[in-house]
Amino acid sequence: MIREAVKLKTNSKIQMLDITSEVRAFVQKNNITNGAVNIFIPHTTAGVTINENCDPDVQSDLNKAMQKLFPDSLNMHHSEGNSSAHLMSSLIGVSLTIFVENGNLLLGTWQGIYFWEFDGPRQREFYIM
């Protein structure tokens, strides 16, 4: 199995970064024609998801909704003060599997793969295998 670590920097507390091109490049570089790739986020305050990649208002709306669902003002006991980020990560999840057919990611027309930061800004990484 081939694994690659991809480093990235987030610039906001909550931010969606489109990582579709990095995943496509991994597929091409490793001549994966048919099968699947897995994306894993090794962080407890970030996640990975697939969503629309055409209208940037979608990402903005999703970020606002997450902040409304899990505001920093929740009275939690975690001493670091980032319990809301842990809740968001658990809700979204830290891994995805995407099928590959004829060397192409099997994504819908408007779908993109997003690294979702919940406790930034930070230096982060994710794995593709």
C-alpha cells in the first residue's frame, strides 16, 4: 500500500479547504486505475467531508451552521476550551473512502473533498492511502 502525508495550513478557526486536487494528484502519480483511496485526518479537532465545490457560499453556510450548532459558549469541562471543535470532528468524521475508476475519482459533478478545520489556525496534515 502506498501512503502519502500532505501538509497544509489553515487560516481561520473554522475553515473548509478543498483537497480534491491533492487526492487526484495522488491517484495519477501512483497510477491507480481502479480501486479506492482513503483519506485520514490524524487530528481530534478537524475532519474530512465531501460537499459542493462550485458555490463558495456553501462552505460559508456550513461553517456558520457548525458554529451555531456547537458554539464556543457551551459550558464544557475540557480545560483547553475547544470542546466544540472536538464535537464537530466527531460529528463529521476523520476518514473517507473514494472509489477510483479508470484513473478518475468517482465524485459527482459538483462534489469536492474538503479538509475541515474546527480549531485553527494551525499547521495540519492528512494522509492518503
